[in-house]
Amino acid sequence: RRFSNMDDRPKLAELQDRVRTVRWHDLGIQLGLENRDLEGIAKKYGNDVDDCRRAMFVLWLDSSSECSRKQLLHALRTNSVRENYMADEYQRFFQKTPDETIGDN
């Protein structure tokens, strides 16, 4: 199997597993999503951060064929999201060798 890199499109499962920010709304804005769509997610799921975050990622992945891990890393590191440690851990996970990368078989 080809080694995944940062220009690849992320999978929903990896996003749910590795990007656990509570700042999902700010992250969605930084990923280019419309505020009205994010407000709709907040209204639908209320205080359930996991469901809100998952719905935001689904919307992002459906919104563009250009989604990439690199785009996500940039968004996580912006001043409005400030999830630098999470971005670093996510990046490190995909810089491991293919044999070390869990779930990439």
C-alpha cells in the first residue's frame, strides 16, 4: 500500500480519531465552510461536540475534492483555532513509515 502523505485527502475515520478539538466551529471556518452551515450543525446537534465535529468534517469532505491533510494542518495552527499540539501529533502520525502507521494496511 502506498504511504499516505500530507497532500492526500483525509478519511473521515482518521479525522474522528485524530482531530478531537472542541473548537470545531472555528476549525470549520478556517477550512472554508460557511458560518450558516456550521450554525445549522450547532442547532442540530446542540452541545454534542463529537457529533458537531463529525458533521463539520463530513461537510468539509463533501464540499471540495481539494481537501488535504496539509489544509487541515494549516487550519489547526491558525490563531483562531490554536491546536498546534494536535496538528503536530497528526502530522507525526503520517510521517511514520508505512509499517509503523496503524490502520494504514
